[in-house]
Amino acid sequence: MSYVIAQKRFKMQAGQAIQYVFRVAAILAAICVTYASLRPAVSMPSVTHFDKLMHLMAYTVLGGLFMLGWRASGWQKVAAAVVALGIIIEITQGVMGAGRTGSLLDALANTAGVAIGVTAALTLLRVVKQD
């Protein structure tokens, strides 16, 4: 086996290992966000729209991690799946009680976060690919 072939094989295996790490991180982050979103309500800081910022940040991370973990699926499918997660959580909050309420503004903040995270991940992938 030539050195060039061995080097390509190593890069491919390393890329698959990194993608696996992103997949595990994405799933763990989704579990944490789901738990935090569905547990009984806790008091939040009294900053106007602080919860929208929290939604935006959480879904930015989710969008980015899922994009890096499942980039071969295409950004549209990844974004749709993470947005669907956010919508399902908001609907669940609306029907479960426990001091939680579903919110269209929260769903919009989630969607904006997904857009930011997916865009950032795609930009990172383009930059890395150029090197």
C-alpha cells in the first residue's frame, strides 16, 4: 500500500471518528435540552425575553452539532429535524402543564437558533475543506 493511499485512509477514518463524536454530542445535547424544556418550571431571571435568548443559544448549539454529525444528510433534512424537535417540545409544553406553556415566540427563537447553528457548521466545514 502506498503512502498516499494510507494517508487518505487515515484521514477518512479520522473524519468518521470525529463525525461520531459530533453525533454523540448532538444526541446528548438534545437530551439535555429536552429535559430542561420539559421538567417542571423553575424561576428564571427577570430579564425581558431572557428565555428567548436561552432558546436561541440552545438551538444554535443543537443545529451546529447535528449538522456536523449528520452532514451527509444535507442541511435541509438536518435543519428540519432539529426544528421539528423544537416544535414538538413546544407543543408538549403546551399540553403537559407542570408550569410550562408552549410559545410561538419560543419556537421562532428555536428556529432562528437552528439557522445560525447550521450556517455556522456549514461555514466551518467549508473552511476546513479548503485547508
